[in-house]
Amino acid sequence: MRYEMVYFDLDNTLLDFSRSEKESLRYVFSRYGLELNNEEVELYTQINKKWWQDFSKGLYSKDHIVIARFKEFLEKIGATNIPVEKISTEYLDKLSQTAYFVPGARQFLEKMKLRNQRMAILTNGVRKVQEARAKILGLQNYVEFIITSEQVQKPKPDPAMFSLAAQLSGVRLDRSVYVGDDPVIDYQASRNAGVDFIIFDPSGANFSNQFPVVKDFDELYAALCL
């Protein structure tokens, strides 16, 4: 294999976060008598994305954004009668129980394991949610550890998670690679850490001369085996 250590982002890289997010959102709101339409779900998705971008910039804590995103969403759909902290907690609980692989991810991990490739996960996501979803899908059978930003008190693109990963793995960062779906945050985190980067982009929306772009796990496997 080309690298001693392969690090992955989790959401929309190995796990289908978009599917889990939509299912969990609709389920929780249905308990309050609200059946969200596609436009409302998309509105929440964009609000959530904005708040996570602010988190990556260090503007707000994770504890703040998991509530603030719902406060903004409830105000915009005119449902301010719903208790924001309660629905935030219920959503995280449901999300923790809702886990799906991105199509092809499990087979890819099996192939990597057969080649004795060392792997781990570095994610900005909420720790209890990420660890619960990873356990449901048995990711512990493939990766050595999962590091979240809560453990190092700094989110990507800060390189703190990579520094801790290098300590845990015993592998130099220049012998490692990071695979993620975000061409800004994931790429910048890799650059800050001195780690090679590959973007996983099934949509085909990204093109760059700065890093390899792969659209599926067959292409990713080939890129890692060069």
C-alpha cells in the first residue's frame, strides 16, 4: 500500500450522513405533529452546514451550535412553540441510532483490511453520535481508533486531531493520507498537518490540481494502492 496509515473523515465519506440526517430530522419533528416537506429539510440542511462552518472557524462551541441551529430553523418555519433544547437532544439521540454506510464503503474497508492497511477516523462530529453510529456498523472491525474534535478541543482545519492520531498510531504524518469529502475544511486540515489529501466526491462537483479526486471506492482503492 502507498501509505502506512489512512485516516478518514466519517460523514459523507464512509457513512451516509445525509440519509441519517433527513430520517432523524423527519422522525423527531413528526413526534411534534410536523411533517417536514423537502424544502424544509433542505432549509435545515443549509442552516446546519452554516453553523458547522462557523464551528470549524472557531467562532462557536459544539455545545452552542447543536442548539443554535434548531433555534434558527424553528424561527424560520414558524414553530417556535417547540422547545429548542428538547428537540436538539431528541434529534441527537435519534441520529445516534441511525447509521448507514455510503454505498460500497463496507466492501472497500474489507478489501483494505485484507491488505493489512492500518486505518483510523478523524471527525468534527459530535462524539457520542459518531461513536454510536460507528459501533452500530462495526467500524471497530476496520479502524484502530476514532478521534473527534472534542478530544483535542479544536476542530478541523486545526491539525490537533492529526497530531494526536500520529501519537496513537506511531506513524509519521508524512507517511499518512486523509480522505474526506470537504474540499475546504478537510483539505486545509490536511495541509496544516502536512498530510496528503484525497477528496471523496461521488457528485463529481470538484476538480483540483492540488489533490486527487475520486468519485467512488474503486477509484479510492486504486489511488491508495499506487
